[in-house]
Amino acid sequence: MSGDRERVIELVNELGSRFGHVLSDMVPPSAQVHLLNAQRELITALMLIYENRVAPAPTRSRVKRAGAKRRTTKRDRKIPID
């Protein structure tokens, strides 16, 4: 799985790099900074989606405690509303 992940990262980085070179001639430098930040956020989102789809679900489960009951106090009672 890590090999696939590395290949996906390399592919996305390569596509971003090529796209950046094409746009560098047409886009002003101030806009390039914003586009690079957006590209970075998009890559991060795509990787999180990929990891969520590919990675197996966690196997941990909650253990229920036997006999653990909550104590009630005077403060836990309902308050009457007029």
C-alpha cells in the first residue's frame, strides 16, 4: 500500500509541477502564490480521501465496563420551569 501511495504522490506532484510551468507565463506572480497554496490544499485533500478509501478500518473496539453506573446527585435532577 505504501508503494501505491508514493506513486500517487509522485504523480500528483508531477502534474502540479507541469501545470505550474504552463501557468507561470500567463499568471502574475501574486496570483501564482495563491494558486500554489490552493494546489497544496487540493493535494492534501486528495491524499486524505485516498487514504480513507484505501486504508483498512481500525480494528479497535470499545470495551464495555460491567456494572459501571453513573452516580446521581441533587444537581442531576430536573429543574422545574415556571
